[in-house]
Amino acid sequence: MTISNVVNWSITGSSRFWKSYGLQDKPARAIPSEWYAYTILHDSYVNEHLSREIMAKLYIGEGTYYRLRRQALRGLTRVLLETGAVAQVS
């Protein structure tokens, strides 16, 4: 299973949570900053959007985008390891 598949599998279930609050994949108003990490991972790995499209959608620069993506991937990895969803690679 590739990292893309793991992220896709992990985030797809969260999209029900995202939509339960009435938020769509492309909201009409600006996305709250609390949702940036989720949006970056979802749009990158599930919707396969280009990085520049996501940066434009969130109104953020390249440095901020890559920092948030790195933090989100580390957080997701930590949660997956803690829950035992994936085996730790040595």
C-alpha cells in the first residue's frame, strides 16, 4: 500500500465529517484556517489537484503550503501508528 493509498483511505472517511458540517469540497467562502491541513491532504491525495491550485484555493504561499502539508502528513502518520492502522516500518 503506497502513502497515497493510505492517505486516501484515511481521509475519505473524514469527508463525511467534513460534509456533516455543511462544508463542501469547494465552499463559496474562504476556508477556516483550522481546515487547511485537511484540505491540503484531501485535495492532494484524494482529488489529485495540483499544489498551485490548492495554494490558490486557500490563498496561501508556497512555503506555508509545504509546511502545512508536512505537518498534516506527520500528524496523520502519528495517528495511524497509534491506532495500529498500519505497521511501523523499520
